[in-house]
Amino acid sequence: MGVLSALVVKDLQEILTSRYFLVSLVVGFAVLVALGAVMGASIRETVAGTQKFAVVVNDTTDLGMRFVEKLRRHGGEVYSSFSPDLLTRYNYVVVVPRNFTFPARVEVYARYRGLMSVAPPFVLDVAAAEAAREVGVPPQLLNVTTLVYMDGARLTEADISILFSLFMLSWVFMFLVPLLVATTAAIAMGVEKEKRTFELILSTPATPNALIAAKLVSSVILALIQFAVMAVGMFIYFSNLVVVETSPTAATQPFTLSISLSPSLLALVALSTLALSIAVLALSLLVATRTEDIKTAQSVVPSVIFPLLLPAFVALFAPVDTFEAYPFVHPLAVATAAAFGRWDKAYLYLAVDWALAAAALLAVSRLMTAEYLVTGGRRRR
Amino acid sequence: MIRAVQLQKKFGKVEALRGVSLQAAEGEVVGLVGPNGAGKTTTLRILAGLLKPDGGYAEVLGVRTDSPEFRRAKRWLAYLPEEVMPYDNLTGRAFIEFVHGLYGVVNMKEAVELSGLGPRVDDKIKTYSKGMRRRLVAAALLTVGAKVLLLDEPTSGVDVLHAVEIRRAVKEYAKSRGAAVIYSSHNMLEVQSVCDRVYFIDRGVVVDVGTPGELLQRYDATDLEEAFVKALKGSG
């Protein structure tokens, strides 16, 4: 056997039998499958949403009627007058004006179902292009005004801007902070494993619970430092990007909401995130104790935590109300509930988050005995 | 001060200890000698309260090591594990402060002196040699005022001159403070020179015990190494 083949065979034998390699393989596979399922569900939901819409038309031009006909062929159901009730049955309602001509101004009343509902439906441009082709004029895009409704109340442009900020903020809290915490915990625990210092520490008056508490505190502090640096960077980034435009006339209309990012709302988001971070931290510490060094801990721990945070991705594309019971989307669910004055729901989710954190801490304190930390296994009685 | 009675410990199907009994009195340095996998480290871990025995029991300072009360007794126990390495990004002084902080003592001067690191004590540990790291951990633990020392290969990786210094310090510590010391080592010369009594241990059982002189006489050996080999052959 040549030197090269000997080295390759050794590497394959070493790595293919490594449980960390196998774990990363299985977890990677599971993440891909889960991501596919979640994104697929989201896409199906979006497609279903675009297929279910109403068209309101009452006496319009020939071109307008052609446009309505195209919309009908694309799944639109035609009504002669608008009523808020339509928004409970359809995701959006297209109102075709009496003087429809190109370039056309069309109003779309959309039911709020995540950030994507703010964008004009793609089907409108398709139908407009088809109608234009029939009458032999060049296809022209429509000028669409989207009026978003949520629970029967109209969202102003300012509300939508704030909701957008809320989503971005919550996504950071739902995804980035727990991942930072997990990585920090992996380093904190991995260094003890690598240096074999558990034996030294636990043979002193320090107890396993004191060690876990210290790791929790130090990991949170380190994660906060990381987050603070990132937050400053993000603030600078967003301050160059986001321009919030308010519409004073819209705010005076009936049924409008006035959402604001109040300190109490932000406090609830922070409390929810803190509780979930503690739960993530406890799980991360537990996983990290199964590894042998910092590098392994750093690769294994986030790969275990990442699938838990996957729904945070979906929150950007779909409404959270379908899976808001899932704890790791609670920062957004709590924020949305508080923004719409549903305090009972906000406090309920907060209570669930802290119960989860307490349960995770209790489980870890029971599992992580000195023997577990030193030998990596539970004592069999 | 240290007493182990019929200690048994299994890891899965492996029987690490099959009834180890030993004791160490006040001011006594007791050697624990055996081949790899004999059960030395497992015995020390049980004595340090890190593992719970599956059978038998151990007492340190009159307290059972598997009882909740042992937590308080650990203030007077110092265990130097074989493979422990101090943290790279701390300085030697910060590491001593950390260990002393766990015991609630401040004894920097003596620890620095014993470590032999001199001004290097303020350098980061990642710049230390293996021997310097071992000396640092040993010095930190030997200066916490423990009444019981459990030392697993304390001079592993340490050069001859500093190994002599550590041995002298351990012996002096036991006599001057009346501490009981369990000293595990592969180095027979070291064990012969430091220990008052020696336990030969193999495959989880004690094969023989005695003072170095008694063991040499019993096996008609010129040194402890020869006695150890004969003892193991006799037991196998």
C-alpha cells in the first residue's frame, strides 16, 4: 500500500467512524429535509393564497372587462361590490376602477398574512399583460395600491413600516441571539473538555450546579457582548437603508390601527428572547459535554440548535399565527400580540417561554452530575 | 484520613475496580502503582467524590465520598488529575488566583515560589512548556491548605530538576501539615523515594501492599520496579 492510499484509508477509517461526523451527517440531512418541508409548506400556502382572490367590478371599460376576464381565468371570483367580509374569505380583493385603461390604477385590499402580503400580487401583471396583448397595445405594468387589513382593521403605511421593523427585529431575536448563545456555550464548555479541567474544578468545593450556573452567566454575558457589537453594526446598516414614510391622511381613516414600537413591547420581546436563550443555552451545554474539544463543540452544538430555529425563517414568508404556539417564534408572536393589544396572549407566551427555560435548567442540573461531566455518561444503578 | 473499602466500579461491561481497599493516615504518603488500566485513576476519582462506586465505599476525613456532606469536606481536599491542562489565555498568576478562588484562599507568594516560574508567572500559559504547565497546576493545588492530596502522575512531563522539587514539596507538605497523600505514578524511582507505603494494583484489585523496604524484601528485588514486575507475574 502506497503512502497516499495508507493516509487516505486512515482518514476514512478515522472520520467515517467518528460519531461527530455521523451526527453532522444525520443532522445536515435532517435540516435539509426539514427546511424543504417548511419552505414547501410556505410556498404551497403562498400559491394557495394567490389562487384564492376576489375581483370587484361594477361597470368598467371594455379593457377593464378583458382584464377582469383574465383575472377570473387565473382563479379570481368576481363580485359587484366590495365588503370587508370578502377579506375573511379571500387573501386579497382586487378592485377594478370604472375608468380602467392603461396605465391603470388598481386598488388591492389584502388580508395581512406576513410581509409578503404587502407586495402586489404577481397575477395582476400577468392578467394586464394578457389583456394588453389581446387589444394590441404594449404590455404595461399596473400602478397598484395595496391596502392591508388585519383583523378587520386597516394598516397604514406607518403601521406596515413598523411591522417590517418588528419582523426584522424579532427575526434577529428569534434566530441570531439564540445561535450566538449556542456558539458561545459551545466554546465555554468545549474549553473545559479540551483542557480536561472538569475533574480539577469538580474536586474542589465547586459543585456541578455552580459550574452550570457560571457557564450560563458567562455565556449570556459573552453573547450579549457579541450581540451589542452586532446590534451597533446592524443599526448603522439599517439607518442607511430604511426610510419610514408615514401617511397622515390614512391614519385618520376609520378602522385604522396605530402600532408603535413602545418600550413595553420591546421589553416583552427581550424577555421572551432571554427565556428562549436560557433554554437554548441549557441544551447547548448538554450537547457540548458530549464533545471532546472546542472545535467539535462549535460545529456540533449549532447544528443541533439550528433546526430548532428553522421556523424563524418561515416567519419572514408566512404569517406566524399558524405555528405561533411553537416557542422559538414567540419573540415575534409576543410582539405582534402586544402590538395589537392582545396582552393576554402576549403574557401567556411569555409564561410558556419562562416555563421552558426553567424546565431546561432543571433537566440540565439533574443530568449534569460530576460523573456525567467527567466520564460523559450517566451512572447506571 | 483516607479509607477505601472494597471499591467496585463498572463502565459498561468493563470492570474498572473489583474490590480495591486502601488507606492513608495523617502525614503519610501512599503510592498507587499499576499498569495502564489497572484502576488507579478510577480509585482517585472515587476518593475525590467525582465518581460514585457501584460497590464498597470510600471515606475522606471521616466523610463518605458519595454523601452530600462530602461537599463541605472537599474544602480540605486537592486532586491533581493526570491530564489536566491550565487555560491557554490566562497568565500563570491568573490561573493560581482561579484555583485559590475555588477554595477561598489567597496564597499567591507560596504558589509562585513552588511553581518555580519566576517572572514567567505573568506570561500567558500558552507560552509555557508542558512541564511548566504541570508545575503551575501542582503549585496552585499544593498551596490551598488541603489536608488530603490526591496526586495522579504529578511530575508527568516535568524535567528532572523540577520533578525533584515537586517530590520534595509533597513529602515536606505531608510531614509538616499532617496531610494524607495518595501518589499515583508510573515512575518507580519516584514512588520509592517519596512514598511511605506502596499499593500494587492490577486489573482492579490490590495485588500487594507494604513499605518500599518490605516490598523489596518480599520479592527479593533490588528496586521497586523489579518487585512490581514479580508481584504482577505472581498475581497473574
